[in-house]
Amino acid sequence: MVLLVELKSDFMGKTRWVSGVEPTRVLVAQQLGSTPLTHLFVVLQLANIDFLCNRMKTGQQVWLITGVSGGLGRALATAVAEAGHVALGTLRKEDQLADYESICPGFTRGILLDVNNHSAVQEQVQVLLTACGGIDVLVNNAGYGLFGAIEETDMDEARAQMETNFFGALAMCKALIPSMRERRSGTIIQISSIAGFRGTNGLGIYNASKFALEGMSEAMAQELQPFGIRVMLVEPGPFRTAWAGNSSVRTHRVMPEYNDTAGVRIAQIQGYNGQQPGDPAKAARVIMEAAASGNPPLHLPLGPWAIEGFRVKMKQLEAEITAWESRAADTSFDS
């Protein structure tokens, strides 16, 4: 059944009149059934994008990027849009939508969504899939850094970090994988961190959230490979974003016992905020190049610090394995 949706919709509990939107009615190619009107505004936002009719013949891609208010997410969305693709970006505040959509009008489209609201993730993704005919690339970028020693971190703070950085990404993947699997095509890009490969004092729970993302993504890559779906973990070092500034959260409890360890490291990270060597725009171009290569790497460390961090840890692991190999290998039942 085909329905015509009129102009009025209720979005995020607030009545919105969208008389300025063209076209004035939206064709929704499915029976909406119990789908609430709260989600129709997203369709209205997307209704005037030309690719809805011709994306298959033009090769234009649809990217869905979470967390585009700034930093790497915004830089990537800008690069995607400037390349002629559509960058659907999630934002948590309604007053951020117009600014994001002004980056590249018609190509950067804001979606009001909190990845921690898993039911809304499922519902919004279905609306987007209906409007766009499919999502080509999912980028899980939404997240933040929790700073504090393990003992300083309370359980609510730890759970909140895992909820956004891990479970939010998991919810997005679970919402989009069925569509990609049916189409036997798609790319999932997980914005991890060098902190997802190498632990750092003062960032232990952040490390845990990114280690979890890495483990899940490595397994998911194996599961999805037969369906033509590619998975890529991006592991940046320090880039000039707000991650170490107002996007970070410090634990409520600060213990003097950790002043010389976690405290020193946190001060170093916060001290170079705004002076990080990494350029998010250049990182975005590398990510796009890798995604378009036909054979993207499972792991893509970005920046000299991240690359060196990988090599240092791999050397440490090799040395430890070698030192204990003969003893650790002698653990089988006697024949």
C-alpha cells in the first residue's frame, strides 16, 4: 500500500509545521501501520533529495554517520558530501540540525537521534531505509572519552561509557545489518582509537569500551564477509578535535593517590587539547580512500602516534610470547 503523508507531524514530542519543505507531501512506499508520526519528519527532511530517484544510476552513495556535531565525524561527513555522496548525520540536539545541513546543502542531512535510545535507533533506521532505498556505509563515530583511574570510576560512569561507545554502535549495526545482508553489499566503519589496542592509565574504562568495539568488530567482519559486507576499524591517535576538551568527561571522584600516574596522564592529554598534530580533514580523506579501495583493511591506525603505538605493543607482545613460549606451550595432557 502507498500512503501520502500530509505536512503536520509530531517530532520528539513537539508539534512541527513543515510548510517550507518541498515537496509538500511525501510518498512513503510502504504500509506504515503502527509507525508513529513522531518519525515522519525524518522522511520529510529527506524528501527533496534528488538521489531518492536516481542514486542507482549515478553511483551516488548514502552514508549514515553518527555523532557529526564536530570533530572527525563532521570532517568525514563534509568529505563525503563534497565527493557528491549523501551524508546523513545523527545529532542529539535539534538546534544543531540547521548548522549541519548548511555544510553542503542537499547532501548533508541531519537526523535527530541519540544512539543510546535503542528503540529509536531501530525505528529511525527503518524510516531512512524506506526513504533512501538502502544505506551503503554506516560509520559509528558517536562517543566520548571518560577520564579517570579505575578506582576513581563509579559503576554508573563506567556503564554510561560502555553504553555510548559500545552498545550504541552495536545497536546501529544490528539495525542496519539485515538490510545490508539482503542486498549483499555494505560497509561498516567503526571509529575506534589507538586506545582500543593499547591501554593507557587514566583511560581504563574508555580503553575497555574501545577494546570491546574492536573484539566485536573483528568477529562481525568474519560473520559478514560471506554477504559482501566489509568492516573496518579506524584507530586514530591524537587529532585536533574536542575529544580531549569539552567532549570528555572526568570522573566525579579524584583521588590524590593517583596524582602521579593517572593524574599526570590526564593532565597531559588535556594540556595538548587544541594542539594535537592530527588534521581531521586529512583523516577523513584517508578513511574514504580505504573504504573505496575494494579491499579495506580491518585495522586502520591513523597518524604517526597511532602507527607507532601499534608497533610498540606488537613488539612487546612478541617479546613476552617468546620469553615464555617454551613454558606456556607445555600445558597439554601427557600422552
